[in-house]
Amino acid sequence: MKTALVNPPLAVEENYGSLSGFSPEMPQLGIAFITGFLKQNGFEVDLLDLGGTIYSETVKRLTSYDVVGFSTYITNAHVVQTLSRDLKDLKPEITLIAGGPHVTLFPQDMEGYGLDYVVSGDGELPMLELMQHLVHGHPISDYNGIGVVDGGRTVRFPASRSRKIDDLDIIGPPDTSQYALENYFPPAHVQGRKVIHTLTTRGCPFKCTFCAAAEVMGRRMRFRNPDNVVEELLHYKEMGYDSVIFYDDIFTIRRRHVMELCEAMIKADLGFDWCCFTRTNVVQHPEMLAAMKESGCYLITFGCESANDHTLKLLRKGLSVEQNLEGIERVHQAGIMTFSSFMIGLPGETAEDIRHTIRWARDSKLDFAVFPIFEPFKGTPVYDDCKQLGSWQTLKDQSNNLLSNQSDIWVPNGITRKEVVLLAREAFKSFYFRPRRFLGVMRYVLTRLPPERSLTFIKGGIDYFLTFAKKSDSQHNTHY
């Protein structure tokens, strides 16, 4: 059976909204891991990233396949729905499968899409078993994580709804060989002439109410063998790559894993610059930070989100403002740069609460920060909190900052959308227009980034600022 795993067509702006000027376009890892695993087990699979392609050409191309699997997120579920229906109309015998975070969270939402199967949780083992069923006729009734779509409408799971893989090393590294890697680009602030990204862990044990990572990936942490990771990176080094982004949700959650990986990278003389994401309460070990620095780590990204303890408690971050400050200070002292996000317009916050966060971020040792407007995602616990702490509104000349296909905008109680937008603009100005920080950022951009990425960073900052300026002007003229 001719099979394709597909990242559906979607513009960068649909994924990142007003942050698209800074946004990356990187290879989709989920279906790359699945593709590699299926190939290891004897199945030929085409891996297609159709982002930015013309829709009619996408449909024509996919009708040449017998089996098509879609990587499905909240941002592209509407595209998967349309594409599935059109493919079924043109080729009724085609087998259509959807997996990914949106399917794992909301399998019943996939009813009526024209799909044949859905895959929930880690996709590698269910997809292998599903391919064995389709190609060799193996029974499906005992397969965990596979949902059967009866008559194209009702999703039924014969066994467990979701499946997690205990040993990540059995699936091998992601297979990115079919991606046109030269067409991708990293976030604008990332070092390195050629940048790749990968994962060394899966899972998240924390309970942040605005995030669905724990529900999608499971709360139990699972780790790849450091030698497995370094072998993957050495392959990329042979291809001319010199930088990697570790996209783990909490890269430093287990000190031993980090130490072993850093030691393996040093021993292999990898020579990569690298950055990662983590929490401020799991960077407390100076020897770990020193090993990270020695092995090439130049930047750690946090999600501080707010400088108000009552907000962090509502979000169930499991962190205090003091812990965030201490974590930033530790990393700064280790000679590693820091980056954090702060969400503007969080539930329960007043305008003064937001201004307090802006001042806190401005006065911190952070090197970089972003201030996206908070948008609640369906499927996250905070979504229910937002029903009591604000309202969804449809406003002229306004759009959802993250979900381009969703017209409604969530507005917190006690503050208008205009105020939220103006405060996001104020945050950007307050943080980056301090002379010392501005000069430090410009020095970094001009001396440590490739020329084309330096221009992207500067242009993205200007576009981001002007977007908010334009929005606030239009709101002033038409609504307030």
C-alpha cells in the first residue's frame, strides 16, 4: 500500500498569529519519529510537509496514495477536516488516519471528518499495528491507542484510548531524510549557521492549567538514551549542522539525564551550540549548569508567565515569583542567557497586575522576553476557569492571536481588549527599550547570529510592535 504521513498545508501566520515575524518553520518531529519507526519495521512511507502548498495541488497529490495519515493540532484540525472530506469524495477507497495532540485530546471531534481511523497518544506502536492490520490483515481489536471510525462518523476505541511508549529507544531517531531541510528556518533569536531540533524526553509531570502537554504526552517522564541522541546529532553534523534546539517541555527535569547527555556531547566533540526549554525550579544545580555551558548551551527558555503569585497559583504552575527570580539569577550567573514568556490578559488579573509583571520582567536579568496575549485553548483546565473569569466576544477588526480560524476572542473580566493590546505593546517597549538591554540585544543579534537571521530578528521586532500599534489605533477609531 502506498502510504504517506502528512503535515497538512497551513501558513505560518495561522500557527503563530502576531508572533509570526519571530516564528520558526521547523521539520515536524512527531510524524518523523513515526516514519522512522515504520521504516525500521519494513514499511515504505512517504513523509510530506505540505505547509504553504496550494490546496488544490495538495488534494491532487494525496489522491495517488492508498493510506494517508495526518498530524493534527488545534491549529490545523479545520484543514484536516476539509482535506479528509475532499479526499473521500474523490477517492472513496482511500484509508485516512488522523493522529496528534488534537486527536488525543478530542477524538470525538474527529467524527464526521470522513476518516477511517484515529491514533491517540504516542503514535509509533499504534501506527505500526495499524499498518500490519491494513497490509497483512492482522486483527485490530486488541490494539491500544487505535480508534475505529464507524461509517466515517462515530469514533470507537476497541481497547485503551491512549498508549505511551516506555522505552523511547525502541523507536529510534526521527527520520527527516525526506524533508527539504534547506527550506526550514529556526526562531529568529537562535544561534548557529544551520539549526536542527529534536527531543530527548516525552512527558510532563506538572499541572499547568493553560497547557495540555501532560494530557497529550502523559505525566510520567520517559527518556532517550544520551548515546542515542548524540548519534542522531552526529548524523546532522555530517550534514553541516552546527546548532540544535532541544524541544523537550522540561529539558532539565532529571539532572542525571542532563549530565550524561552533556558528557556524551563533549566526548563526541560535537561542537554544537544549543538551547532548551525548562522550568525555573529545575535549574538549581550549579554543576549541571556548568556542564550545560561547557557542552554548548547558550540559552535557556522559561515560562514565567506572570509576576503575581495569585495568578501562578490559579494556573497551577507549582512555582512562585521568587522561584522564577532565583532560577533566572542562577542561569545568568552560569553565563547562559535566559528567555521567558509572559502572557498578557491572564484570567483574574487586573491592569495593575499586568503592569506589575511588565515591571518585574523589565527589572529582571532576562536577556529576552515575549509578551503574547493569552488565548485559552479548548481542552486545557484553564478553559473552564475562563468561563467564570471572562467572556468570549466577537469584535470588529479583532482576531484571535493564536487560532486564526476562530473568530471569538476571550476577554478577561474587569479589563477591555483594547487595554490588553495596549499593555502587550507597553510590555514590549518597556522590556526592550531600556538602553542597556537594547544595546545588549543588538550586540547579540549583530555579532552572534547569521546575517539573514539578524535581519529577520530586527524585522520581526518592528512588525510585532507595529502590529499592536495598528490594532490599538484601529480599536481607538472604531470601538472605544
